[in-house]
Amino acid sequence: DRRRCFTISENDRAEIVDRRRSPGAKPAAGLQLGALRLIGFVPGDLATAPADVVSFVANQVGAATEDLGDYSTRERTRYDHVEAAERLLGFRRSDQGDLKALGDWLVERAMEHDRPMVLFRLACEHLQAERIVRPGATTVERAVIAARLQAIEETHWRIADQLDRRRDGLDSLLNVDAETGLTGLVWLRGQGAEAAPRSIRQQLDKIRLLRSLEVDQLDLGTLNPNRVRHLL
């Protein structure tokens, strides 16, 4: 990744690096270009880059690693430099349309993967592939949360008709059994404690109950297997 993303090309040098005058701005240029290639955005504090990466870039631009500490603290200067790097690599800032498209794309992924960190990573990779600068982490997190909620709604919508036909039976699973003190739903979720005759009979009773509710006849073919497992 260091060689692939932080190697400064002749075009990088001509369009960005050599146009910067101060010693600190030259390694900063290499780090900004490399960060865009690697993670799709430029961190606010370039000093957080790994020391070996800073050294790798500094050697290419003829600067010392400590020169990075002299990089301009003016917010406008940093913004202009980052914007120039984005233009060179073909990146653009996201707008509301891009965030809407990202949300729609994430819903499809959420129908397959429900883990938030997986969706967050996929969103970042998608933005980078589309050459869209990754917005703040909280913006991506909100998109992931919204996509997960919408995926749940989509799941229910796809099987709603089948559940409606079984509503009375399914509602009965919420009744508390006087003998066990458990609802049918809690009882069904319980795992057999051991491979003993009593546990085996209990599992068979669960199968008979589910069949009486025609749960085994539900058509879940429109759902991804991962989404089906999530329902369970």
C-alpha cells in the first residue's frame, strides 16, 4: 500500500509537489495524494501518518521528515491544497444526490450483510470507487444506520402477506404458558441442554408446533440467506 499509494509520479510532481514552495508543503502534498488513493479522503492532521510513510514521501521530494511540522496552519491554505489534490486524482466532494445514491446502494448491501462495520467498510470502498471524497465518519455512520433500518422494513414487506395469513398463530407465541412461565417464542428459542430423551422430545415438540403454524411453508426465496439467518 505504501508503494502503490504514496509513490509520487512525474505528473504528481509537476502538477502539485513542485508548485509548493515551503519545505513542509512538499511532503504534505505527497501525503495528501497518497491518502486519497488509499482511504479516499485526507485526514485533518497529516502528522498522524505512520513515520515510515512520512519518510518514504519525504525522501521522494527531497525533504526531511521534520519539515512536515512546518506545514502551514492556515485553514484556507490546507483546504486549497487538498482541493488541488482531489482535482488531480479526479475526486469530487459529495452532494445530497450522492448521499441519496449511497443510501440506496447500502440498503441492497444491508439485505445481505447486517453487521455495521461491514457496511461501513463497504460504503467507504464504494465512495472511493466512485471517486467521491469520503464525508465525515458520522455521515457514513448515519447512512449505515438508515440502511439497516430500511433493510428491516424491506424484509418485512417482502414476507408481509405470508405473515398476515399466520397472524393468529404467531401472536399466540407471545402468550405465557402457565406451567413453564415462558412465552412460546422464548420456549422455541431455547436450546436443548443435552442429548437426552427428554431434550429430544422437546425439540420434536417444537418442530410439531412450528409445522402447525405452517412456518415450514414460508417462502423466503426473495431474501438473501444472510437475511434469513438474521430473522432467526
